[in-house]
Amino acid sequence: MPLKTSTKQPDGKPQVGLFDPSLKNERKSMFKMVLICFSLITVCAFTLLPVYFGAYYRQTENTYRLTCLILDLDSAASTLSNSPLSPSLTTGAYTAILGPLVTAGAQQYLTQVAPNDNSTYWSLGYQFPSEETLSQFSLPLKDADGQIRYTPGVNASEWAMERVNNQDVWAVVIVNGNATMDALNAVSNGGQQYDPSGAVTFIYTEARNFYAANQYIATQVVSLLNSATQQASRTHALTVLNQAAAGVDGGVNHLTTADPAALTYAFGYNEHNLQPEDQLAGEAATTAGAIYLIILTFLISLVFKPTFEQVRHKLSAGSEVAIKVLAPITGYFWVSLHYSFVSMAFRVDFTRKYGHIGFFLYWMLNWVTMTSLGLVMEFMLEVLGLPFFPFFLLFWVIINVSVAFLDLAAIDHWYSYGFIMPVWNNVDGTKSIMFATKNHLLQNFAVNLAWCVIAGLALIILTLAQRARRSKRALVEEQEKNEGANEKKIRVFW
């Protein structure tokens, strides 16, 4: 059956083409609106999108802000021993092999790589503690009786883990005080098992920002340690072979009792990832999930807007303000709970740092974040109206998302505004709950609650102002109506 369509307009006039002369005014108005919209879209493309793209653009030039502390305890311990480690040494002092090479490798990155303004070459911000700092650590020494003991002082590993957990530095490389000492002892004493991986300890945390940790921190530090340990192992092996050839320490026959690891690959390293990003569903909540949080918040605004408009002119001032502010907040409360349930459904562990209260904290953080995002949207929706609100939404999404996924240390200083953005604080707090990173929850909640208060007050003031404007307009219309009625009566009278 063919589809029948009317050829007439609702008023009975015949339908015409778009370019019919009778539609001149409508056509002009339509093209004007299209031109305005396309102009705004073009402006947004060249003003807002660069904010997001720019966050990724200069990361390699900013890697110097990803600090890595080099603790060369190997060199510090090499001058402490009171008795020689082997007959080939005339004094207790020995020359550290590994520590100086690790330090030199890090310094080479700083002096030869970092100054190059080229995205292909980059260097971490290596730091080297002062002699005063090194002197506080407990170091191994061989006493006059030939026994290995440790000087009183701070445990280097515990100190380093505290610095990394506190986010004072991104990583710490400890060239352990017994690195060269153990390698020499393994050759001299023989018959002992030797583990080369104990020479260096590399401590970092992946969950602080998995992209920065894996792309930059681990990549360069592992490359540095591989190069330094290989070179140190070759130097150590060459020294041992030269001494054996010269008949020192029992000559070549003495090497047959040494652990092969002490001869072939004397130095290695071990990694300690304090907070691995091992909950992949949690990774979703700290990356793209933040975008969905904004979208869900926006959907609530779209639901309440038309529903509220139907009854707002019939409400008292208190009811209008309550519905305009409290109704969305109630919606955020409900939706944030179910958004949080999604992470729980995929078996994210919320108990790592805060115990069984972890899920409640996560839910409350999502609720406060949705409220801070949503009340701002509600305000701008009232100011701009539906036709132009999407342009603000694009702005709101971009300035929040641009700083949420990359670490602020890895992008330009301008992006430090992220510390006061709702989404950044949500992601930062979520990492603490799910991966046990540093606790910033007080800051996270405080910033987002501040957004809630400011946006809520602004929305209340705007609602009351709109109500006063409507009342004034209605009063003027009533006066004009009464004046018109009076004039009509006068004309009838005369």
C-alpha cells in the first residue's frame, strides 16, 4: 500500500520548496542559526580540543619532573671495612664497582640526553642525595675479626619505601651497601651461594599513574640498571680473572669453588612495585569511567529539566528552590550508588587501605563528584538554555578529562589547575581506595564539596532571580491588561 502524504500545510496552504519566495524570512532565520552553530563548533574545535591534545604533546620534555632518587650506598660502604675482603686487598677499603656506574649512568642521562629538545630523547629527574643524607643509613662493614656487621642507622629500604609511598619521589634506586662486598666475598670465600639480584633495589609504585610509571619510570630505570649491571659484571669478571692469572687468592684453582653467578653475572637488581595496578576493573574506574560519570550526570539534568518546567510556575519559592537543587542531588545519590556497584560487580577490592568502609567511601566520593559536576551543569543549563548548553558541556568535559588520566607532573605546569577539578579529585581518591596509594581523601572531598556549595548557591540565586523576573513580567502584563480593559470601558462609555 503506497504511503500517502499531505501536500498541504496545517493552515491549509499548499506546501512549497525550501527556496520558495514565501519562505524568505524563515530561510534567513534558519541559515543564520546554522551559521552561528557551525561557527561556535569551529571555535570550540580550535580552542577546546587543543587543551586535551596539549596535555599529551610535551610529555617527554616534562619527564625531568618524574623524580628518581639514586642512593649509592655501595660507594659509601666501600671505605668502612676494618679488614680486607680478600688477600689481594692490603686494607679494609675496596673500590666500589657497581655504585659509581649507576650514578654515572644517571648523570649521563641528565647531561647528555635531557638538554636535547627532541621528543625522541628524554630523561627522568634523577636526584643524588648529599653525603649528610647518605651518612644516616645503616651500612655493612667487615670488622677486625672478619665478621660482617652493620653500622647503626636508618634502614635504606624502609626509608625509600616511605618516600615513594608519600609521593615525595616517583622512584628510588638503592645500590645496596653490600653490592661490591658480596661479589668479592663470593669469589674469595667460595662454596657460597650468591644471588646477584640483591645488588640493587628498584622501588616505585605503578598505581600512582600507570602510564607514567610504565612508559617512563620503569622503562628508563630498567634500561639504566641493565646497562650498569652488565658493565659492572664485566669489570668485576675482568678484575677477578686478572688476579687469578697473577696467582692472587690461590690463582685459577680458587675460582673453581666460587659460585658461577659471582663470575659470570655478578650484579643484578630486584624490583619492588609497592602498589601495582593489578585490578583491571579498577583501572576502568580511574580512566574512561570518569567520562561516563560526567555523561550520567548530564542525563540526570536532561531528565529533570523538562519535568520541572511543567510545574515550576505553580510552585512557591521554597518548593521551586528545593526541587531545582535537591531533586538532582537525590538523583546523583541514586545513580552514583549503581555506578559504584558496577566496580563491585567486577570484583574490585575496596578493602586494601580503608578496610570494609572502602566501598562506602568510594560511593560517597562518586556522589559528591556527580553533585559538583551536576550543579554546575544545572546552573549553566539555566543560563544558556538547551541550544547552547552542549558547547559548555564540551568545555566542562575537556577541562576535566584533560588532567584526569595523565599525571600532572608529566604535563605542562598550566595543567596544574587539575588539582581543583572534580574529576581529577575523583580519580585521585579512587586510586587511594582501590590501589592503596597516598591518602588525599580529605583534599578530594573538600575540593568537590566546595564546588557543590558554590554551584548550589549560584543555582539558588539564579532560581530566585528568574522567579523575581517572572513575577515582575506577570505584574507588568497584568497592569497592561488592566489598562487596556480600562481604555476599552472609557471608549464604550463615550
